[in-house]
Amino acid sequence: MIYRKRRNKLGMPSGFFHFQDTMNRTVSGPGDGDYIHLRDEFGNEWRGVAERQADDTIRYRFRTSKGDFISGISDGHGVILRDQKGNTWRGFLD
């Protein structure tokens, strides 16, 4: 049987996300289109969305049930996020 990889309608990136901050804390998990579900090493769940901007960058926003948030952008090569405390998170989509 032949399988085709299904593409989402908006052309948003899908796959496994992996982010790390300057203190080597990690957040990772799967994402499909604009819905992304991450988990950190403490077991906190981060739910987020990806939105394509007019200049072809992608804006990411993640939030926990505790009210913590991370947001940032991607230019297609990598993702840079910043949390509410000012820490920078760098990551990629695999």
C-alpha cells in the first residue's frame, strides 16, 4: 500500500519541536500545523499555536495552565522564543 504524507491546509510546519534555554532547561513535543503540545522536564504542559505573518515568518505562542508563557518567531531556519522572565529559548523543528 502506498501512503502519502498529508499536508495541513495552511502550510504550517509540523513535526517534533525542541527548545532549550541558557540554563539547559528543555521543552519539547509534537506539533501539527498550528496546534502544538510541548512538555518540559518538570512535567508542565505547554500548549501553543503557530501563526504565519505577512512577511513569511511564523509567530509562536505557548502557555501553561499556571499562566507562564513563551512567545517568539521563526524565519524558517530556527526558532527564538522569550519567556515572561526574559530568558531566551532557542530551538528547531525536526
